[in-house]
Amino acid sequence: MSIPRIQAGYLPGLAAAEVDWQVLRFAQGGQALDVEVPVLSAAQMDALAARVRQASARHLKTMAVSQIIAVIDQAIARLLDRSDPYRQQAEAYLPLVSGYDSDMVRLGLTGFFKTFRAAQLHRFVAEDFANPQLLDGFQPTPKGGAVRAFGPDLLVHNWAGNVPALALWSLVCGLLVKAGNIGKLPSAEPLFAGWFARLLAEVHPPIADCLAVVWWRGAGEEGASALYAQADTVLAYGGNEALDAIRQRLPVTTRFLPHGHKLGFGVVSATALDTHKAPALARLAAWDVMRYDQQGCYSPHVFYVQRGGAVSPRAFADYLAGELANLQRRFPRRPLSVEDSAAVAKWQQGVEWTALSASATESTDQLIGSPAAAWSVACSDTPQPLAPTATQRTIQVVGVDALDEVVPLVAPHSRFLQTAGVAAAPAELFRLAGLLGAAGVTRISAIGAMSAPEAGWHHDGRFNLLDLVRMTEIEQSAELAAEPFAPYAD
């Protein structure tokens, strides 16, 4: 049986025959797919960057931000339509490429795409700009004079492939600030960004040359260097070593916005642990663990559970284990690589060794479930500092006497903190949020929503759009000095 082949990327102005292509093969469950990714020379990358920059100046920068939102909304409406060819491609091939369960991908895509509808995007812009018209022209300022926001002429994205369609976040940000956009496909998921670029070109043909989607292996060679040399701003996702390698290749004048590895955790108050609320909360927590097998930067690794409720931390861990077992039947964990299997086994052995090496009076650490299961819950009655698990649905539940105890357990990792899921009464929520924010947490969500950020969230505590723009001011002095030169001044 022949293996299907798909050509990835999006290269306006370049014919396929002019480009070298490399084949990436993906195989899952007896199915295989070959994905051809483009390998551009330095000269081709230079020409592509110039084309995108010029087209953006002619078309994208002349559009009102509300018009850009309408174009994106039309594309997203098609992606939400399961009869649309682009959506059908996504449902057919993203599970095969990523290894994730097809139903998980289907539901994940629908939830993800809904955050990019027009109403959400208008909120997204308003989150960073009190007056979104700053992106369209000069606007009066309270101090006098006027100000306008200008996006980059060329914004380069270096995407991660740990979650399907993740490129959509930064690509939409680039479009909203009217940048020319060129994105580098991740080898782990090289499909969606090119599809979205083609879909935008179908929905609004004038935008066709305003973006491109390319690929290179690893850090890249001449082609990558040529693109980085032309970029005004580089937005990158990935491991800290990879981000440092990119930083070293950029000119000192290039704005660099890196997003590296992060650690998520949950906090459960005793007030949320009665016999009615706790099982439902454990179900929500299990969804956060299950979604994309904890590969997101917002995924939880530890749940800190307060003692004193009707349901103990150990009982909550049992509920959580039961829910993970149920979800495994509905959304099976993806097959693990040799390296991932070894990491899970090492983490499980570490939990078991800790339990064996401590006396019964010192610790009640325990691994719930068979080591052969496709999920693992470790339960500890003694304080444990925040630490990454092996992901792949491995989670630790730690009992604490008071919610304040969580802060010193997570604060040493302040540079890696991002999302905390909190289940607590309103007064507890806001008091704890203040403590966690001071410790480095940048996003506090409900448990069950940890792995589904809202549109416009401040990724890593930064501004999604404001970080991309430069502000140009007309000072009041210039405005007043212009008055004598007006035709009506005589």
C-alpha cells in the first residue's frame, strides 16, 4: 500500500520545482504519512523575506484591525466546520503526526479554535490597547499630542510542535499588529501552520503574500541565518538551550521574545473538598493532566491539597487516579518513545524508592496504580517542592496543612512558573493569588481550565501584542507648533 504524501509549508512566489524538499515520515498504529518540508537556500530566504515585507506594507498595514479580525474570523469559521476540507485534513492527519488520540485532537481543536472568533479577538486587542485604533492611526493622548502603534515589518516565528496547531497563537498576534510574518515549522508538527496560511489566502487573496511558512532542521544553516538577519522581531518557543542558540544568532538590534519551559501546578483548598465537590474537582483535574499528555507549558505537575476537608489528600488522589483511568479508556495516551518510557519508569521508581527508604512514621508516599498503566498518581503526606514529573499523565498529589505552605514550595522555581490552577473560596483565591503572583506565577485559572487559556491571556506575564509593537508619539509641542502653519492661521 502506498504511503500518502503531503507538501507542508507556504512559500508565496516560489514554485515547488524551485525548492529542495526533505521528507519527514510519521507512523502510528499501522498508518504512515510522508510530509515534504521545504529547504530554502539563503538567496531564496532573502527573496521570500523581501516579498513578505513588501506585501505586508502594501496590504496588511493598510487594513483596519477590525478588517483583519474579520478575515481571521472567516478562516476560523471554516476550521470549526467539520465538513470543510481544511478541518477534515486536520482531523485526519494531526493525530497521525502527533500520536495523540483522534478524539482528543478533535475536541482540542474545536475548543482552541473557538478562542479566535471575532468577539474573542476584539477582546484580545482591547486587553493590550485601551484604544485599539492605535493600530490604525494616530490617536489623541490624555497628556496632549497623539500616539500610534506600529507592528514589525518582518516578524519571524520559531514554533514548537508539542501541541497540535500551537502556531496559531503567535501567527494571529502577528497579523493583528499588521506584521509581515514568516514562521518556522516544528518537525514534530509541520502541517497546521501551512494549512492556515493557505486558508487565509483563500479567504482574503490580498493577504496571500503577507506571510510564509518555512522549515529547517535544528538550528538551521544559511537559510535560517538569512531570515534572522532580516527580522525586526523574533518570537520563539521551545527548550531553553534551543532559545539560547537562537538568541546568539540574532543581531543585537533584533527584538527577541522567547517562551521557554514552564511548570504548572494546582492548589486545592479544604473548602473544595466535601464529598460532593471533590469527585467533580478530581474529574476536572484529570482533564488538565490528560490534555495532550501534559506537553503544554500550562500543564500541571503537582496538586497541593489542603488537609482538613471531608475528603483527605489521599482520597483526592484516589479520585484523581480513577478519573485518569476512565479518561485512558476514552482518550488513550499516545504511544511512548523509548526515551519517554524510560523517563516515566525512572519517575515511578523514584517515587517508590522514596516510599521504601522512609519509615512509616516519616512518610506515607505512595504510587497509586500499576507501573504498567498509562497514567501514574504519586501521593505524599509530606511537603514536596515543585518539581517536573515525567509528563505523559504522571502527576503528584501533596498534602499540606495550610495553603500558605505552597508558596515556599514553588517560589524557588520562580523563573519557570506560569500557570496555577486554584480551587478555593473567593477570599482565599484572591489572597493566595497575591502570594503566588509575588512568587512568580503569571496565570491563575480554574482547575479544569489550566490547559485551555483564555483568548488574550498574558503569556508568561507579558503582553501578547504590546511586546510586538513600537509606539510613535507626536508630542504636544509639535502639535502646537504646527498651528501657525495651518491655512486658517492667517
